[in-house]
Amino acid sequence: MLEKENIQFERSVVVGIITQNQDEDKLKEYLDELEFLIFTAGGEVVKRFVQKMDKPNPKTFVGTGKMEEIQLYIRENAISTVIFDDELSPSQQKNITKILDCKVLDRTNLILDIFAQRAETSYARTQVELAQCQYLLPRLAGMWTHLERQKGGIGMRGPGETEIETDRRIVRDRISLLKDKIKVIDKQMSVQRSNRGAMVRVALVGYTNVGKSTLMNSISKSEVFVENKLFATLDTTVRKVVIKNLPFLLSDTVGFIRKLPTQLVDSFKSTLDEVREADLLLHVVDISHPDFEEHIASVNQTLTDIKSNDKPVIMVFNKIDAYKHQTIEHDDLITERTKSHYTLDEWKATWMGTVGEKNALFISATEKENFEQFRERLYEAVREIHITRFPYNKFLYPDYKDAVDKEDTE
């Protein structure tokens, strides 16, 4: 965890609403996640504002009274940023900024900002910039606040409109240029993937910050960046891995998240192609997270969206060391047993058992707990795919030569 005394955090407040589709518990989960996103981006949350309403106010997202409460608080507590848990429409963002007179962001904007911080390669930076431009385009009019100080009338109608239209054209041209650039890189990456030959491809998928990169490092002995923050890894990493005598390709992909901006799904198409073209998916889950079942559902929905939900999957429940520690702490204070008090054996007896004993593994990537069992299962799964692709392989069959001779004579 970062030390607050050494770093200047941006003081922020968060805003969310309770609706028919999002009860209080669900909102708390989302706001917890939003706080972690803000910490990742370099901010700290000093207060949460919550309002219960049937649907968001089309003008200011929350009601007038709640908006006045937020306005008073940010003035009295030197708040620099207000962040809303849901995506704001361009008009909502414009209206709220005018009322609060401070920086106003929504969840989408925040995630785009984190992606911009984390992008290392030219390709990732291009993808993020495209997503940012697509997000920015409909919001340009609300950003021309300096023009609002001018009075309307003769001679004052044209310049503002012309400037905004000029900027819109610049952004549209930039979007077109970035799309062309991504097409070229997509072609290059497609050629790279085809040049990898017929080796079995395994992709790590999962919610953000579940330990995919740590697992990648443990299996492949590579040095992929790892940090206890959301979206620590943004660029896809592919490594050749050999278990026993069997080589295969392992790729670490960008983590998924609830309410993932559509702009990012579109611009990170090639990154997701690693998942689409994989022969086997390792769905990594942080079992120590209280909402891990929600995370699984979110990842499965994204896999469905990118048409990759029909691939063979091994569920890898990671961070069992942290989960055991939590269970011991809960047992000391237990009042009523809920899912949060389940032991690993009790979890295995639930729906996890339906995915098959072989396809639900419980490990700790950092402590290497149950790691040999995991490697053995991964080897078996890759070997199974390898055999169907190469029926007679000298590395997998000692009697390879006899089999080939027999086939030739027949």
C-alpha cells in the first residue's frame, strides 16, 4: 500500500444512487470498487454521497437537494474532484460542472484515465487515445466554458460555434487516423499470431487485480509487472512455456471490470483477440474478494460479448492464503454463518463442484500452494488439445515411430 505522507493524493468525493436495479448492498460494492479505482488513479475518497431514487435525474443525475449538499461539502472541505459511479451524459456533466465549479468525472472517464496512466506500448497508448477521443467527442460543447462568459448578440454568434465545430472536426479526424493506425497494427499482430505456428494457446482471463500477472510470472518465470492496483497490466504479454516435455503459448490479458466502458471494449479489440484465438482459458478468480461470484459473472458476460464463451475453461481460484486468513478472523467474531464464513471445502461442495473436480483448482500464486497440482492439470489439458492436433507426436508417444510406420503400411 502506498504511504499517504509521501504522496499528494487528490481529495475526492464519490456519488452513487440506489435504484430498483441497484440496491444498497450492490451500490456499496460498486462504490468500494470505485474507491479502489480512485486510489489507483492517485486520489483519496473523503466522503460518499448516496441518494435513493427511481431513476437518475436527467439534468443533474441526483436531486436538487442532494446537489446542494454536495456543493456545500466541497466548498467547506477543499474537494477538488467529484466522481459519479455511473456514466454521465454530456448534458449532465455540463450542468453538474456549472453548479459545483470543480472537476467532475464519471466511472468511464476514471477508467480511461487509469488506462492512459498504465499504457506502456505504442499500441496500448493508441488504443487508449482512441477510446478517450470517442468519449470526448459528444462532450466538447460542455468544455467550452470560457465562451459562456461572452454575451450573445450581433457579432458574437459565430466564433464559439466555429471553434467548437473546428475542434469536433479535429477530434473526428484524430479518431479516423487512430482507427487506421490500429488497423495496421492489428494486421501486424494477426501475422505475429499466425507465425506462432500450431502451438496450443492458453489465455489467462479474469477480473482485474485477481493475480493473473503473478500467476503468469510463476508459470513462465517471466517478469510481468505486478502491483496491488486495478489494471496494473494493460499490455498483452505472450510467453512460451514448457511443462514437462510439452511447449505451449501463455498470454496474460487486460483484466475485466464491471461497467467496462464500451469505448475500451471496441478499441482493445486486438488485445481481446488473444482470448478469441486461445484454445484454452484459465479463468483466474480472487476467492478472497467478497464479491468474487459477481466477478465471475462479469467475466463470463464479457466472454459472451466477444464470442469466446464456448472454449474449454479451467477455473483457478487464487489467493487461498488470504481467504484462509479471512476465515480464521471471521470465526473469532462469528454470529451467523453466511457465505463469507465458508471454508474452502464448503465452497467446493457448492456450485464449484458442478464445473468438475479437475476444472476447479484452488491455489495461491504467491505462496505456490497447490501449485504442482495446478501445473499437472494444465499439462493434462494442453496435452489433450495437443493430441487432437498432432495425433502422432514423438514427444508425447514413446512408440511414435512404430505408429507412423503402422499408418504408412495401412
